[in-house]
Amino acid sequence: MSLSRRTFTKEFTEGAVRRLDLGASVAEVARACEVNPNVLHRWRRELREYAAKAFPGEGRSRTEESRIAELERKVGRQAMEIDFCGDAWSVSKSSGSCRH
């Protein structure tokens, strides 16, 4: 038997937290949403800490989003370095300071 991780929409998670904020008990919301009470505590904490960015959706976690952003920055830096090296090569080649 394989257990797959369930994914929830941003609307679902925010709705569950909203029910808690309106006074429903954690046990009640957990039963209604069919999730572990610890998950509700985590969702509430994430919503408080990250506000609109709390639940990125599409099954991606914030760590995945952070990793993607980090890799995009790295690719951008490398592209700039390549452009710089190409420009430097062109300048040195045109100035005749390059020996063949």
C-alpha cells in the first residue's frame, strides 16, 4: 500500500483557518476537513507568518519556490558573466592585445 501526500488548494487551507478564527475548535475543523489537527496548527502559523504567500498552490512548497528563485538568480548571474566575458574578449581581440 502506497501512501500519497494529499494536496490542498489555497482556498481550502485559508477556509479551514478562517473557520478556526471564527471560533470553531481545532478538533471540529480537523474532522470536517479530514486533516490532522497538527496540520491545522501549521496552516494557521504559516498564514500568520507569510500572509498572502503562505500557500503557493500547484503543489509547490515555499522551499521549492525559494529554490526555484535561487536557481533563477544564479542563471541570471551566469548570463551576465558570460556577456561580460564575451564583451571583454571582443575588446581585447579588437585592440590587438590577444596573441594567436
